[in-house]
Amino acid sequence: MAEKNRTRQPNGASSIYQGKDGKWHGRVTVGVRDDGKPDRRHIERKTKAEVTKAVREMERARDDKKLRKPGQSWTFQAWLEHWVENIAKPYVSENTYDGYEVDVRVHLVPGLGAHKLDRLEPEHLERFYRRMQASGSSAGTAHHAHRTIRVALGEAVRRGHVATNAAEIAKAPRLEEEDIEPYTIEEVQRLLVEAAKLRNSARWVVALALGLRQGEALGLHWEDVDLDAGYARIRKNRLRPKYAHGCGDNPCGRKAGYCPKREQTRREHKSTKSRAGRRTIGLPDPLIKILRLHQEAQERERIAAGEDWESKGYVFASPVGGPLSPNTDLHVWKRLLRDAGLRDGRLHDARHTAATVLLILGVPDVVIDSIMGWELGGAARMRARYMHVTGTMLRKVAQQVGDALWELPKTN
């Protein structure tokens, strides 16, 4: 029978009772709603033992601050779209936002968007990653999507929309450690010979000698280079351009980047984000000479361009002084490798090569960290990743071991 007498509990205390429907009910006060009224959650079970257990669990979740906020629950799609545009976009870099936006639009909303945010399980994510890879996405793409989900759900947890971050529990897609082989000193010399035939040839000398990232090299300004004192300050990063149509009521039918009247919607460069990234690098004497010749060649281009010249101060610029496109820069690197008769490689491999050269030369770790722009806390990990022990170094060490262990003692 239903309980006829319900003992009144003190304000804010949980209550358990049997209703006229024969079921057992629980009421748990978990906080205050936006309108100032108590937020009392209702629990319904078939037996008193079941409802008592559920009430105690909700009380523990309340005390541990792991209860979802009151109100209509989000779908995963609604939360992702709100998060990426209103929470992430104003506070992250343009490139980071682009990565989030592509993950949300291309992968996460189509694959997971229909789930209720507070009912998303780690198993849902793991099956989704497998589906991504079965459909042709690389492990790296699936792993990037996992990182985006983890950040988005982390914000949902902080704001009380979900109790736990399912992406923190789910197994991330496995990434195979990429085997990177830096170019040898002889190969670097061949690259430099071919680079000397190109316009902006100093661009590739800087990449191979100083290990600048692509954005750092393309964002370098003359005001940050002192050829007399022999140093360069790394302070700016070139951003990938982004365009909008400028054709108005007469659409050109092309993608925005190929519109004849396209409009740039993103700034050309930004400040280097990390303190370690903002650094000063000494310039070798041969590189100083090359940069002086490059400066003279650029001055001749300025005179030839006349009024069309864009006085933006880029060290590596277009024939009229504008910034170089990162995509075009990559294509030039690929062509340079082919012309030098070398294996294909990423542009970032030039940075690995520069770090390895520093290792071969025996440069102290603290100096290498400064030149490469590595943060103090992660410098050892970055050295392990970027600096490769070469065959020549191994043979040298082997010879030293052999001399120490097997060389006959000298007699008077």
C-alpha cells in the first residue's frame, strides 16, 4: 500500500516516499535555479531500496559537484556549435579555431551530433573513431577529432552541463610513431646549391641553418634582423591566408580563394605565442653575406615595382613586397628537393635537419633549446624528437669504444 503519512523533512533535506501510483519517489535538493527557487530533482523507482540508493548517489554527485545544471539538456551538436563559435573562437588562435571548426563541421556533428550531451559514453567515441578510420580518415585525423572532443567536453564539465568528460576515459586512436630521417650534411649542401638558383634563395638557407618553422621564416621582418650585429629576433608568425568573396551580387562561381575580387579576412601575421618562441638567434657569417645579397636583390625589385610595391617589411616577400603564401612556399620546397635529386620530405624535416646539425656540432643543450625555441619544461622531449643520431656519429662512437677496449697498451 502507498504510504499515507509522509514525514516532513527539514528544508533542503532529501525525502523518500511511496506515491499513490504504488511507486517509490525521491526528492533531492541540489542547488538553486536561475529564478532563485530550490532545484529539487525527482527520482522514481519500483522499490524503496532502489530509490534510496538512487537518492544517495545523487546526493554524492551533488556534493562532488558532478551534477548537470537544470534546464533543457544539450544535444552534442548544439553544444559543439555553441562551443566552437562562442567559447573557443574568441580565445584561441586562428589556426587552432580552423582545426576545431573543421573537426566539428566535417566529422563530429555528422558522426555524433544526435547524442544527448549528458548521455555521451566513452564507447560511443571509440566506435566513432573506428568508423572514421574505416571510412578512409587517417589515424592522425581521428586523433585530432578526439582532442577537439576532449577540449569541448572539458568546457562542458567546467560549466556543469555534464558530470564527466567521456573523452578523458575513451581510448584515443593509436598513432604510429613516425620515422623521420633528417637530411645529411652532404644532402643539405646539394639543397643549398639548388636553392641559390631560386628567387628568395635565402629563405631555404635560413630553414636549413637556423631551423625556423615555416610561419617564423615567412613572418620574419627586416626590423627584426640586424646584419651588422649578426642576429635575428623571432617575434612574428605568418598565418595561412583566408579569403571571402568580393564579387557581391555577381558571383564568380569560384571558391573564395580564387575569386578575382577576393577579400582577405585574416590578419597576415601574429606574435609568436610562446615565450620560448620569441627568441634571438645569432647568424653565421656566411648567412649574413647571403642575407645582404638578398636585401640588395629585394631593393632592386622595389625599384622595379614602383608604386605597386607594398612596403610591409617582409624579409621573404613577393616580387611586389607582399607576404608569401605558405602553400606556395611548400610547393617550392618540394620542387627544390626534386631538383636536388633528394627523397621527398616534409618542409618541417628541414627543422629536424637543423637540430641534428647542432647535435653533430656538439652545441650545448641549453643553446640548442634557445635556437630552436623550445619551452624549458618540454625541451628534453623535443630534443629527443628532433635531434637524430646519424650513422656517422654512431661509427665515431663505435671507434672510440673500440679504441678504449681493444687498443693494445703502449710500451716504452
